[in-house]
Amino acid sequence: MMQPGRFTELFFLDETTAFAAGHRPCAMCRREDYVRFVEIWRELHPGPSGADEIDAGLHAERIDATTRTQRHHEEPFASLPEGAMVIDGGVAFLVAGDSLQRWTPAGYNGRYSRPRTGVATVITPPSLTEVLRRGWDPVVPLLHPSSG
């Protein structure tokens, strides 16, 4: 694991957590999801769309090159798709229908009403938020079972 010059093995609670961290499906172990992801990516980003180009685009969306901190963006709560992750007061929440569910490394706990108005600070990078908006339905579970 984590060998120099090799791909990085990453494991996440679920697909929404991976997207919030700015990562795409693996081209080797999740080939079917990867192929579908690339099709959506090409619609969003015409031009080269190999794994290296996608990774570079996602990296630019998730990390501020100057400060090396995680980038966030703002969107109206009402427009957020199922599976997007937001942050409030330093706490991450999953957008799940009409609710927000508190994210923890062990799963989701606590269900809160999703605001109908206002602006959310979104953790999920913009391109991945758009992939979710387009009805992303992976072979692996989108949500951890604790989401209910």
C-alpha cells in the first residue's frame, strides 16, 4: 500500500464521502463506474478526459494551490443534489432528501431539517456536485447504510 510511483489506495465510508474528498471512481477496481463517470465528465469538461486530466481537474477544485487548504464553494441549499456534502460550524453533513445527516468516520448520525432557503458551504467539489446532480447511480453504494 501507498508505494511511491504507484496509484494510491484510498478507502472511504461511501461514494458521497469519496466525492466530498474530491476523488473519482477507480479505473481498475471499479471499471463500470469509472467508464460512466468519464462519460459524464466529458459532458461537463469537453477536451482530454483521461484519468490524469480528471485527477488534475479535481485536485484544482479541492485544494487551494496557495494555501494548500480544502476549497469549498457556495450553492443554495434548495439546489443541492442528494449526496452532496456541506459544512456548518466545522461539522460535515450529508444532503439526504429533505434532511441533513451528520457525517462521522463511522457513519451518519443525527438527522436535521434541510434548510429550504439560504446558502450552503459545499465540501463536494463543483464538478462532483454536478455529477451527483445528473443522477449518479454507482455500482457501489452511494450512501453508507447508516444513512437510513
